[in-house]
Amino acid sequence: MLYRLPQSLKWLRVGGSHRSKQERQIVRSLLAFAGALLVMDVVLLSALR
């Protein structure tokens, strides 16, 4: 999952300049969702150990 982040960040930087407010909100919610998934992964891994 972590190896996908630089690619998506690059895509965000490329398309961020000409982007509508609605698209920006969608991207922000997607990033929040991905961050929550990463946090859950870390919590589950630490719980399994």
C-alpha cells in the first residue's frame, strides 16, 4: 500500500493546478480514507504482534 503513495501524490501535484472545488473535495476525502486505512493497518499489525 505504501508504494502507491508517491505515484498518487505525483498525480495530485500534476492535476492540482486546474481542478474544480468539487474534485478537490473528492480527492481530499479519498486521501482521508486512505489515511484511515493505513492507520487501521498499523493498529491491526501492532495488535497481532
